[in-house]
Amino acid sequence: MPKTKTHIKINITLAMPLGVAILFFATKSNITIISIFLLSLLYNTFVLNPDLDLARYIKPLSLRGFLYFPFIPYSWLFRHRGLSHSLILGTITRVIYILLLIFFGLYLWNVFNYASIGIREISSIYLKHLLWFIKSNKDLLLTVFASFFYGDLWHIVLDKYNTN
Ligand SMILES: [Zn+2]
């Protein structure tokens, strides 16, 4: 299994320049889309990648431990190199997980501020907001997801063919 440092090195030196070149020359994307792509790919490289299935083993008192902390339950759910290391499906599990984390955070915030609102009401309000957000930010969200998928692709291929 390649070390985290190898994944980071390969992503920064190969995946990022190639991804930007593809966006710039093949799809003629503008600077906003390219920036969103790069930021998402950086987040994918350092945090939101298939190795989140190891989050529970990261030393808690480190920067990585801090960034991985919200994903410890994710690593309880997915055994190492299982579903989290499968193309598209693995990416989808992480996107859904993040959405659930955001929902949970917002839910707690609501419980503390408006104790009378039930979870069903809150869920329907957030679902409406989420659908509205998806509708009005399609390009942005598609870029973010494509970037996560692209980063995961590099990760999975490297896991398969590099053993140090
Ligand atoms: Zn891996």
C-alpha cells in the first residue's frame, strides 16, 4: 500500500497539472471552475480520499488527526480497501457522509435554538434547501464531485500498482 506521502506527491505533481490542463484545453473552463476544481482536489488529496476508512487509526493530536476526526465513524462503517476504495461508489459514500455530518450539525444547532421543532420538520426544511441549493449551483457541485472522483481515481490506481 503506498504511503500517504506518495499519494500526496503524485496528486500534486501529476494529477493536479493534468487535471488543470484537461479543464483548460479540452473543456475551456473558466478560472472560477478551475479554482474550485483545484481546491476540491486539494481537499480530496489531504482529507476526503478513500483512506478515510483508516481515520480511526490516525493520531488524534496532530493536524491530520484533527482533520480526520469527523470521519472516525466513517472508518467504523467501511473496512479498509472495501467499498471506500471502489470507483464512483466510494466517492458517493463520502459525499453522502459529509451531507449527513452537515445535517447533523444543523440539527443540533436547531435543537439548541428552537427546541420545539421536530426532526421531521427540520428534515423537510433542510431537504427543500438542499434541493434548491443543488438546482442553483449545478456547475459548481458538478465540478466539486468530478474533482473528488478524479482524485479518488488516482488514489485507487496508485493503490493497485504501487506497493511502496
Ligand atoms: Zn488507499
